Amino acid sequence: MSLSVSIQEAGYSHESTVLKDIHFSVQPGELVGLIGPNGA
């Protein structure tokens, strides 16, 4: 069993796209983090 993630587009507003065309799968026991330029 796994978790599949698909993000077409995400952001703070229609003019500010932060993520685009992101696709990944996470297996049981795996940890995933999304870290920005400032480390947060």
C-alpha cells in the first residue's frame, strides 16, 4: 500500500504559483517533508 500525491498547481493566489506538476508516492514507514528556501 502507498500514498500517491499529484498536485497540478498550488499557490497563495492565482497570480502566485508555488508548486506545479508535482507527482510522488510515499511507502509505509517513509517520511516526506517540503522545505522552502528559508528552511521552513
